[in-house]
Amino acid sequence: MAIGCFARVASAEEGTRPDAPFEITADVIRYDDALDLYVAERHVRVVQTDRSLKARWVAFSTTTRIGIAEGGVDLVDGADRLQADFMVFDIDTLQGMLFQGALDSGNEGFRVRAKEMIRTGPDTFRVRDGFFSTCRCEPGERLPWEIHSADAKVELGGHGTITNSTFNVLGVPTLWIPWAFFPVKSERQTGFLLPEFAFGGRGGVNFGLPFFWAPHRQLNVIFTPRYFTERGFKQDVEFEYVFGERSGGDLLVAGLQDQQPAPGDTRGKRERWVVLWEHDQHLPADLRWQTDLNLASDNLYSDDFVEMREFRSFRFVESTTNLARDFGPSGGYAAMVGARYADDVQGSTVDDRDEYILQRLGELRGDIQPGSLAGLLGLDLRLDSELIHFRGLRTTESERQAMGNPGSPVRTDGRFYDVGFDGRVGGATADGEGDGIFQPGEPLAERGTRIVLHPRLARPFDLGNFAEFVPEIGWHQSLYQTNAQKFAERGLFTGRAELRGRLARDYFGGGSRALRHVIEPRLGWALVSQRRQRGNPLFVPRASVEQARLRTLSLENVTRNPSDRIESSNQLVLAVGQRFFVRDRKGRAPRLRADLTTAVDWDFAEEEGLGSLHLESRIFPIGPVSSRLRGSFNPESVAVEEGEADLSVRLPVPKTIARFARIGTRYRYLRRLPRFFESFRGDGGSSREGDTELSQLDLTGRIEFTARVRLTYESVYSISGNEFIRNRGTVEYVSTCRCWGIGLTAIHQRAQGWGGGFTIRFLGLGDEAAGLFDSGLGLGLNL
């Protein structure tokens, strides 16, 4: 039986919408005229626009406009679904009270079940004795995690407010939450996010409660107060913003008064802070402003806190800001003004050298790229130009006082502090190395301005369809104005020429398969004129690593050397490049599968003459294998100067054992390690110099037994030191319903020793990702 009625639909302005009809169908429908009451029994269904209600029994009065539903009540309102044993509702708005009810706010939202739910508006509910979770496990299974709240207010598509709540894991309360906000769906909403935990390390256990604020549709703000058992309170504030079509940025500011003193520091409590800012803004007139700011209060901050974890192995942490513009149809002309700041993090905070490291406090560049400006007779004008102001943050006298009697500056090879690598012997300050030769890492005392102009002329020649010849000549002029030298200059003639050819041959196989072999021989020459340069200021010292392979394979690195000590060069290079393309079937584009480059050089400006033999090769994934090989061999000393070999193999494991398995290994070798200033972190009095040779083997492995179980392992072994630098193994598991996961980790590091622990991941609280442990709330070790 079916009947049709009209019901008033509530709106923001009462009476602005016409009455909406609803239809009731049921096995039995009765009407009591005396009570003006409709009663429907068995398979009752009420349909009104985009809402529907199902129940075993429904009664409503057209006079009071109140209805009652009982037995398997199922209310669908758009994407939301409510279920209850008993419901009292307004037949015009379907607002009302549910007993023993449940609410499902869609695939990406929360599920709510409660003893009592009161619908106070089209999208708002009052919940008493309720449970909230995003888990969608099989009926009857215990939920891996849920939030139990004595009293809550929920807005569908908005946020929820909970009071007197607990966070339960497998039904066991693990955290009491007196009051909090949380988003009910994945859309950005102001409110508290779920807590963050981490334990391990010198900071001990720490707990954070993020608060997400959406003050504007183009701005997100997250306030995260944290507490460390060993350090005290720490406040993090992160701003994420976008504006225009292509502009945006991310700013993180954090600070604390650390209760734990640094190793070797007896000053007790200390203020620690960090500012990380990435900004990219497209301005009018095609200008672009970019800033990458990475500032921290001390050199150990990256070791102690995760926000600077990526800088833990850095010797200098650089911050830059610049305003730039490209010109021309292809952007071949460019101009830039900016500044750079380098934070020296090699030593401990007690012996920090930031006050006297030379900084690029002003920088102006203008460039013309090859092929952008063609002149008469096909000449191609190229230009590198820069104006840079260098200075330390303090004067010379204050620098010397900060160093604690570092010795007198010497002028024999530029103006620098001749203090050796760290100025300390057995923990006591030394009076200087005294050899009069600048060593990498010794602090510089010179400050002033440098102008570099490097114009170059090139003329490409095509030699048929198989070769090209490109000669280039230039003049590299440097002008100096310093506190020690009123004016100094250096001019060098540069020349370069390259003859490149290209030969190709196709080989055809069965099934329309084909192989193309491309050979590209190259003969190159580079010249830098000789001139005495010992009086030049050391604004940009020569590189500590020779980089012979990089310069041989690209002679631009010889003629465009940015250092203030440019060695004379008259270098000839013979190189052969080979590339292999494979086409799987006819009509399909060939794909690059492997390349190989071999080169040898001869420098007539050096007594040694014949240089090293260099090799670089890559094998792109061919079936289960990919690899890379690079290295340099010195025939004069009959020794390998450097080498690196990578190999990655996907193992053919039976599907009954695992769905995926891959192992990878990398070997790295360097015959002579560069020597740097180095006072090991946390050990201000150390004068160790470290290894003189690098011979290191890395091993990684990953096995996915199922879509939810993964085993990973990584190891770093020093062959020269005959010891493991790091070993780490992790087992990860994600539940069948993919709403929680757990990882067990064991780790051994050479400096910290053994460690380990577990990570719990509650999934479904953010954007879902394809891989394991890629989203949600995590609790675990910071390793």
C-alpha cells in the first residue's frame, strides 16, 4: 500500500521553498481518524526528495508533525546514512532523536555509533555515549581503534567537538582527551587533529596535540604544542599558503627552552629554535621571488628534532633568497639579485664558527645562455656575470676573540686564519698551523666585493649530417675590492672546442623487435691561461674534491670554474658515448635501455700529462635488472681514484611465498678523502681527522609477502674501517580493513649503538595513499 503527503521543508528562510511531497509504502497502512495518526507496518519506506527512511514500524501525526520509527531504522540523507533501533523525528525535516543509533558520513568520513543521537539540524547531531572511527571492518569484528566520547557535537562535512573522551586501541583506553575538535570528513576544517607520539633518542618520549586552523581558503595554520620528557615544552607553528595561480609557500617556526644541556656544554637550560621557510611567488612583470630559509639556533638541532632531519649529514646548511626574471622567447637571458647565508654545522655549538664564516650578503647575476644571442657570421655570444659582496657577521677583532686566540692572520696565500683543521690540539687551543698555506675549512678573514665578467664567443659548424664542431673563446675577468687590498684584478683567457659526431645502426630481430646502437665520439679541448694568483682574495676557495671526472666529461666545468684559484689548463679529451635503444614491436617508439661513456684526458699544463680513464654507464630496467657504474682509473699510479657501482634486481619469487621482492647494492670508493675542519658533534675538544679512504658497501632489500605485510632491510658497511655504520630492519603489517598497521624496527648505528621499537599507524584519517604506512596517525620511534 502507498499514500502520498506533503511536508514542509525547513530552510534558511522559512517559506522560501515550496512544500515537498513524500511517499510512504508499507505492507499495511492504517489511519486513526480520532487521533489523526498514520501507522505503517512491515517493510515501511518513506521517500522525500533525496532522503529516504526504512523501518519495520512507523507512526506519525499530521497534527503534531511528529513521527516514530522502530525496528531496523535506516535513514539515508544524500551521502550520509543513519541507523538506529528507535527514532523520534519531525516529519517535515527528519530531525529528531535516535536511540542505539549509528551514522556513516561516507567512505572518507567517520562512522559513529551511540546510545543516543539527537539530530539538531540538517547536518548537525548531538551524541551521547558515542564511539567514532574510520575503520570499516567486517560486522562483528572488534575495531582496531576508536574514540569514545561521553558527549559530542557533530557537523557532517564539518567538524566534531568531543568532551571527556578516550582514544581506544582494540577496545582498551590508551589516552584520555578532556576536550578536542576533529574533522568529520577529509575537507579542511578548523579543529584539533589526533595526537602525535614519538619515543626514543635523547629527548625521551614526546607528545604533541596539533590544532588545525583554516582562517582563509588560501591559508592553513597548524599549532602543535609538544612535551618532551627530557627537554620540556616545545611549540611548533606551521603556515601553508597559496595565492594566485602559481604562488605559495610553507613556513615552520618552532622553539623551546631545552631542559637538557648539550654534550660538552655546562650552561644548563638553553633556548632553541628553528625557522624553515619555502616561498615561491610570481610577481608582475614576469618577476619571480624564491626563498629557501633554513635557520636553527645550534648545530645539534638537526640531530635532536625531526623537522631538520634532512640536514643531519650536511657540513653547511644554506639559506637563499633571490628575485629573478628570464627574458627572450626561450628564456635565454636571465637576471637575478639575491643573498646567501651558510650556517657552518661541522663543529659543536660551543665552538661554532658562524660568526666569522664569509657570507654572500649581496649577489647580482646576469647571464646569456648559449643559442640565445646570435650575431654576425653565426657567432653566438654567451655571458656569465656576477657582483657579490662578501663579509663575515663580525669584525676581525671580534672574530679573533670568539675563537679564543686563534693565531695571527697570515697574508702569504690570501688573508685567512692559519689554524689548521680545527684550531685545537688535545682539547686546547693551538697557536696556528703556521704553514702559510690555506687549508679547506680554515676561517677566512678577507671581506669585500668581487665582480666577475666572463664573455664568450662561439661559432657552431655543421659537418654534414654526422658531425658538429663548436669552437669558443672567452675572457674571464675578476675585479676585487677588499679591506686588505684596495683593488686587485685577475684576467684569464679561456678557450674551448668540441668536435662531436653521431653514428647509428639498426639491428632487426624476430617479431618486429629492433635494436638501435648510437655511437657519439667526441674530441674536446679546454684552455685556461696561466697567471700568478697568490694575491687574490679567497672569497671562493678551490674545491676540496678534485672533480676530475666531472670536468673531463664536461669541459665547461674547466673554463667556467667559479673559484678564486683557477689552475691553468691545456686539456685534451677523447670520449666515446654509446646509447642503446630497444623497440619491442612495430609502431612503438624505441626506448633507451642503456648508455656507456668512456673518456681519457691529457693535460699539457701538468707534468703528469696523461690523465685518468673515466667511465660512466647505466642500464635502465631490463626485465628485473637495473644498474649504474662510474669510476676513474689513473694509469700513472696504476690505481682507481674513485668508483661507484649500483645493482638492483627484482627477484623471481613464487607467488605462493611473496608478491614482490627486490634487493639492491651499491659500492662506493674514493682513494683520497678531502680533509675538512671537523669537530665531531657533541665533542668540542676532539681533534680527530676521520678516515683517509672511502670504501663502503650499501645493501637494501624489500619483500612484500602480501599486500599488507612487508619486510625491509638496509645496511651500510665500511670496508676500509672493517665495521658496520648502520643496520636497520623493519617488519610492517597493515590490517585487512586497512585502518591500522604496525611496524617493528631494530637498528644499530656506529655512533649511537643499538636501538629499536615499534610504530603504530592508524590509517584513514587523511588522504589515502597506495603504499603501506603512507598516511594516517603514527606513533613510534624517531629513528
